[in-house]
Amino acid sequence: SAPKGQYRQQTTDVGSFPPNAFGLYDMHGNVWERCLDDYIDNYSDAPKDGSALTGRSGDRSSRGGSWINYPQNCRSASRNFLNRDERGSIGNIIGFRVVCVVGRT
């Protein structure tokens, strides 16, 4: 069990907390992060090569939980979806992460 933190009732600025072991900041619990993948109940139909699963439901996956969620939802394995009809009401609980693909060494 991790130590309890202060409930701030809002998002926090990037870098407000130390990075994780991979040097990444704010991976869980600030905002749900939108993913390219469509939401599906399980991964049995997911592409085996790791590419995005698109063209199924139209409801995009979100990961990581937000400041408004219970602590057990603030983890990378926590998934949710945003229904197409809810897109205008996401407020400050949904965001996205800019990524850069690099070559393997």
C-alpha cells in the first residue's frame, strides 16, 4: 500500500511530482489519457503486432485514471472509454500524451 497523498481536487502541472523509474512524468492519476485504440472488452481480438485496434466501436480507449477517480483506477492498466456522445463534456479529466517513436538500439 502506498502512502496517502493530498487530494488536490484538480489537475496538476506536468512535473509536479518526481518521474517514475523510466523517467516519465505523470503517467497515472492526473487525467485519463486518450489512446488511438478503440475500446474493446478484452484483448483477444487485438492485433498481435502491437498496432492500434481501430474501426471497431468508435469509442476510444482511455488509460491511467484521473484526479477524480478512486486510487485503484489510477494505474496504467486501468482502461475506460469515452462514448462518442460524451466528447463535448470531458472537462479537465481527459488529455493526451505526445509521443515520439524512436529506433530500437
